[in-house]
Amino acid sequence: METKLNGIDAEKPSNCKEVIKKDKIENYNGSIWLEKKTIRIVLISTFSALAVVLGYALVSIPNVELFTLMIFLGGFILGKRDGLIIGLLSSFIFVFFNPWGTSQLPLFTYQITHYSLTGFLGGVMQTYLKKNDSFKPKEDLYTLRLMIFFGFIGLSITLMFDIISTLIGSLINFGFDIELLILSYISGIPFTLAHLIGNTLGFIFILPGSISLIYKLLD
């Protein structure tokens, strides 16, 4: 027979707050390590640095990059707020010190905003997938469903960037000229396709394994 003390079940542990706190920590983004502020600062710096280094490493290959993937990955591991910070830091450094020259202010502002939101989106997608019981990040994520899911995200992020950045670039260079805007989109098709294919494949084949590896390292 269940007994109660002052309206509280006697079977429940007396240290309820400690149990709740422990549960919260252990389930925080899948790792107790991410509850430590110093670890999170190190990881934010690491993801930002890796994004910048990979950005510079592939800058000579037109529209082939891992910059977007690394920012998204950082947001996926660390959450929305820190993903936003990773996107902001890495994009500001990479865009401002770009070997091909700094973008003009309207395009510069959009690039910073886009990559900041990419990191934020990584956190959003992590929260979304964690609600699904079938999502086990420490196990094999190379399932058809997840690969299609990540591929679609990579494709969408890249397509949005190319459409808006081309629009802004055309407005800066040619003003409100519809014919030249259309010409800009047509002439940029080969580069856009390369960008779309590269990022989509990266999100399909690199992202799942990277997520699993990092979760295991943080376990």
C-alpha cells in the first residue's frame, strides 16, 4: 500500500531536485560535457576555426565548400544560440578577410546573416530530431530517411544563398534592370549547380558521420 508524507509519495526519492537536475544535464544535447561552459566555449571556437580554415582551403575551387556544412554541424551539436554565434564569428572572419576581396556592404550583411541563421538552423534541426525516438545520434545515422533529410536541408540552404546573393549582387552592379538580373541567373547556372551538388552531397555523406563521431567523443 502506497504511503504519503505531507501529500508527497513516500516511494519518490527525497532528492527530487537532484534527480531532475541530473536528468536535465544528461539529456542536454546528448552529453553532460556540453553543460560545462568552458567546453562549450572551446567547441564554439573550434567549429568557427574549422569553418574558416576549410573555407580558405577550398576558396580556389569555384563554389565547392565545406563552410556551410561546418557551421550547420556546430549548431546541430551545440544548439541554436551557439550555432548562431558560430555562424556569426566564422562568416565575419571569412567574408571580411576573403582572398577575393571583401563584399560590398549589402552583400556582406546578407552573407553574415545567412551563415548566422545556418548555425541557428542546425540547432533547430537537432531539437526537431531529438523529439523523434528513432533518432539515436551515437548510432549509425546513414539511414535513407536521414540522408534524404540532411540532403534536402543542404540543398535548401545553398539554393536560398545563391538566389539571394545573386539578386543582391545584380542590384549592386546593375541596379533594377530585370534583363541583366535574368542574365546573371542564367550565366551563373553552372556555378550554382556545382554549389548545390557539392553541398547536398556533403550534407548526405559527411554530416551524418560527423554528428555520430562527435556525439561519441562527447559521451
